[in-house]
Amino acid sequence: PDKIRDEYAAADADAIARLAPIFRQKADEEGTSWALDNLLYPMIRCCWEMEKRGVLVDRDYFNRLCAHYAKQIVTTEEQLWTLHEPFKYLDYKALQRVLFKELNLPPTGRKTPGAKGCHPCEAGLCFDHESTGKDALAELDKLTEHPIVGLLLELKKLHKMRSTYLDGGRGGMARYIAQDGRIHSQFEPGGTETTRLNSRKPNLQNEPHYVEIEELETKDAFRRIFVAPEGKAFLTADWSQLEVWAQAYTTHDEELLEALRS
């Protein structure tokens, strides 16, 4: 309701107005005002402009990439069904049953958290807590030559790529494409533990690099999703060695300044 929303927004604005002078005084006392005014605030404004503008998506290419991965999943599934009757391979219980009870493949020793306190597990008599994650399957692939494991690994990879970066699962990146054809990711300076720039909803900084797909004529399939409008270009920017620059300017240390000059 408008009344609740307006009061909430007003309380936020009031709190910031009260806190700002307190934090400004603290920054002055700490000697961090220069970094605040010259680095952090401009960066926040820049990130806000980036979020408002968004990054343009080549919808035609994006749809073709989604179709490519959907086709890859179907093709790999067809190979899987030649080795075993269809089952819900994304369900770990079904996977445990097929791998360890029906095919009698050797357990890897990797367990789910539920194995804690399970005495049959400790005796090697229980497979209900045998892990079927990517790492466990990779280890199982080394222990056995059964072709089903390699196909399951490939399917996990395909589904992961599709659900995280495309249109699978709960919508991947497809759900973030706005009506203007852009993704308006939220950029956060200092959003990570190392204080580096972070983006979320979705994270545009963890796109897979250099995935080559011949039929789409690209050597960087996922970064190819994003395009610059006509007459525009992409800019790669990085605050490399930011700490050194900030220290040099705030301390006027001649050795640091000379290192940067040279």
C-alpha cells in the first residue's frame, strides 16, 4: 500500500540524512575523506548509471544458444537411454538407485551430510547417502569404465550451463531480460569480501569464457550474448592497483609516486 511504502521510503531517507554527517566526521578523523569523495562516491554513481542503462542482449543469438543447449541435452539423453531405461537422472535418489544398486558400481566414499551417524554407511552396506554430485561422479568415472558415468557428467554440465546462463531451471538469465531487451544487473562496489566490484541479479562477471560452438560460428559463446548498440562500443575498465594509486595520492609518498610515474 502507498501509505506503508511512502513511510518506509521516508524513514530510509531520514535515517541517511541523520547518519551522513556522523560518518563524514568519522571519515575526516580517519583521513579517508579523499578516497570517499574521489573513488567510492563516483564509483557508486557510475554503477547506478550502468544499472539503469543495462547491457543489451542479442535476443536472436540468445535464443539460438538456448536451442543449441536444449538440443545437446536431448542428444545426450538419447545416448543415455541406450544404456538404461529412462529415469530421473537429476534426482539424486534415482541416481543412487541406478548407479549403486542396479549397476553395482563401486562407491567413491563421498557421502552426503545424511551419512553422519548412519552405521550401515560406516560398514559399507548403505548407498542411501552416497554422493552423486559432480565431484563424486568424476571420481566414479575414474574408478569404473562404465560409459553411463561420462554421459551423466555431461548432462550435469549441460543442465548447469542452461539453468545458470540461459533459460533452464528457474529461468537462468532469460528471466532478467527486461522489455527494453537489456539486462539491468545490480553493480556493487565493495560487494565482495576482497572489496572488488560485484554484480548480481544476475551476476554478469562469472560468464564462461571462450566456449567455442562451431555451428553458431563463435569462439566465445556466452560473452557473445551481449552486444553494443549501433554506433556504440564496449569498454573494458579495471581499477587495477587501485590501492597503490590511492596510497600514493593520499600519502604523497615519493617512492610510490615514482613507481607509478615510471
